[in-house]
Amino acid sequence: MNLKTVLMAAVATIGLGGPLAAQETLKVSYQPALYWALPFYIADQKGWWDEIGYKPDYSTFPSGAPQMAAAAAGSWDVGGTGSAPAVLGAARFDIVTIGITNNESAGNAMMARADEIEAIKADPTVLKGTQLLVTTNSTGEYASAACIESMGLKYPDDIEVVNLKQQEIISAFATGTGKVAGLWAPNIYTLEERANSVLLCSGQDAGAIVPGALIARREFAEANPDTVAKFLAVFLRGVNYIRNNQAEAVKMMADFYALTGVELPEKYLQREIDTRPMFTLSEQLEIMDKSAGQSTVEEWFAGLGGYMTSTGTLEEMLDPAGFVDLKYMQLVADTPELAAFANKTD
């Protein structure tokens, strides 16, 4: 039976299950204390997984590279990640992008100390030969590289790249190491608080669009399209909940972040919502639509792929059409019960 037939059958038979349905385990991976992962936490608190008859078995990772490596062993089936690891996962581990978590272009940024930022803006060449603390092969590096290029410098030729994990960057920068630091939210807010640092340039400022990716192992997705569609529906319901219940969402975000020791003032939590757009079902279908040629999402990933090829992370450019797959999101839309579930606002 080919995949088209499987998908058509799924539309006819897929159901929401329910609290009394036999629960199946779904292996979900993500990175903790990140805004785009909040829908998973909300789903836990609201019992939405029970409604679709699944019990999530979570695996969390400090960054995208180890998350992608774990896919090779089948440690997870679906999840969310940054766009750089999504491309790397597609190239090395047959990972497909099945949706977008958020547009985090404003939340991936290069930071500088408050007492040095004006001098850097006035003459960016002061950065030549200095250290950039950044997690390589990440959206943080993608944004930082674009920022450095936008300042008229060459990346990585004009700067010393120091590869560190995000928490290591915060500790090192706070104690005086490095001239600039590349981080993603909420780590940028932590650095603001601990090291009197300010945002020098974001991916959005430099024209580097940074989408977060909803992902699946291709083998699992093709064998279980209805399960993948249900996973997407849970996430999309979380998106609608955040958009329509912001005060409650901020409180839940604080609790979610605190689980891994990240505690931020409310102003930063609200900034997460204000600066990192998420996409509803109809919006996902729009940005993934390729009826007029390359989709918006494919354009975003093409830009990212160019960066990864330039740094040698990828040997050759990867065509986003080969790993960005609309059919699972379309399956949500084509299944009335699932679409209704995804579009709920409570």
C-alpha cells in the first residue's frame, strides 16, 4: 500500500480516541525551557494527550545536535527542534519537517556588553580578531553569522569562534570572556540580567529568518500518518491556547521554564509571546503551500541551508523540498474531528 493510500485511509478512520481509549506511547523530543516547547507542557497540564489516546514519552536535549543523533537509535519519533538541526537531521538521519514551531528570528541574537555596544555600532571593525561565544551548528550561530556579515565583516574569517553550550556561554560571558555572544531566547534574557548585556543584532535585523521546526523520523511518519497528525493537532491547540489566553500562558511558561532552573521576570516571558510568532493550522497550511512554486517555509530553509553549506556543516546544498512535507499538516485539516480539536482555544 503506498503512502497516498495510507493517508486517504487515515482520513476516513482517524479519531481522537479519548480518556477511555487505550493509550499508546508516543516518543516526543524537544529542548526544555524554550518558548516553542510550551505547547507540550500545556497539553500535559490540560490533559489533551489523554483526549487523543496517547501518553507522551519525552526525551529532552540541551541542543539540536545530540537530539538529531538520538534519532538514529530511534530514541524519539516526533518532536520540535531548531531549524539548523532540522536541516542537519534531514541530511544525516532522514528527519522530515512537518510544521513550524515559531518564527524565532528575533529570539536568536548576538549580544554585547552594555558599556561596549555603542563603540561596536559606531565601528564594527573593533570586533575583528575578538571572540564570539556561540553554539556552532545552531540557529544562534546562523543569526550571529548573518549579523557579522551585515556589519561588513566576514564570518568566520574576521572573528574567533568559540564553541560552547548555551549555559557555558552565559557563565563565560558574565565573567568577562568574549567580546560578543550568540544565544537564543530565553538565554538572551538571562544574559541581560546577569551580565548587563544588550541585544546587538538579531537574526531578524540581519535578514536571517529562523524558523523552529516540528519534526518526525521519516520512517515512523510514513508508517503512522494518523499518529503524526494527532501530534500536530495537540501542538496546534497549544498555539491557539497561548494566543487566546496570554495571561494564563505567561504563568504556565514561568512554571515550565522553572522546571529546569530558568527563572525570568514576567517582562521577558511576555516578550517571548510578542516577538516569536506561532502559527495556527490555517497559517501553517499557508506558509507550507507550494502550489505557486517554492513555499515560504522552503525559502526559509534554503537560506539556512546556504549558511550550513558555507560553514562546511553540509557538503552540498540540501533541497528543502526533499524534507519539508505538508501532507501531515494537510491530514489534520482534512480530518474534521482533528481540525476541530486543533482549532480549539481552551
